[in-house]
Amino acid sequence: MYDKNNIFAKILREEIPCDKVYEDEFSLFFYDISPQAKVHVLGIPKFPCRSFSEFINITNNENISSFFKSVQLVINKLNIEEDGYRLITNSGINGGQEVPHFHVHILAGEKIGGLR
């Protein structure tokens, strides 16, 4: 069951402020308050969904397409395409998901270590 009191739900209800990068009717992108890179933006859909699988299974193709096209718009807006970026989504406890609302991380601005 979706937790309506998770931090992203509160951000969507504007109960908690965020530093917006991009917003449209389907999604919101904002800077992470604990950045893991020089550029660290979070992107969330504007409806309740806990994981990538749930996002794909409960929404329509227009929302899915719009969300991922918005990811590209943000990448363009941040001007990180040429130097590179990392796009991450975590799912569930074993996947390292901390907030139970589907989201993507866009990391850039420096060489990102770790996974290859």
C-alpha cells in the first residue's frame, strides 16, 4: 500500500519545499537535499506509485512516455548530455530504495565511480 506521508508525497502536496528543476502535469524534478554528485536531481511522477514495476503496471503509456521524455528534457536543461550522467532507480529494500515512491536519480557534473 502506498504511504501518503512519504517525503515525495509531501513535496507533491507542497507541504515540503523543493528546489525545482522542471515540472509538468505528469512529473516533478528537483535537486536532492543530500547530493551524491555535483549535480543530483530527483525525478518523480505526480501520482502514487511505489516502484518502477508499479509505475509501469498501473499507469498508461502517455504518462510513462511523458515521464521519460521529461528525464531527457532535464538532462538537456542541465547541459550534461555531452560530459555524461548516470540515471538510477532503486527498488525495494534490497535495491536500496529509501523513499517508497518511484523516482529516478540523475547524477552528473563529475566522474561518477562505482558500478561499471
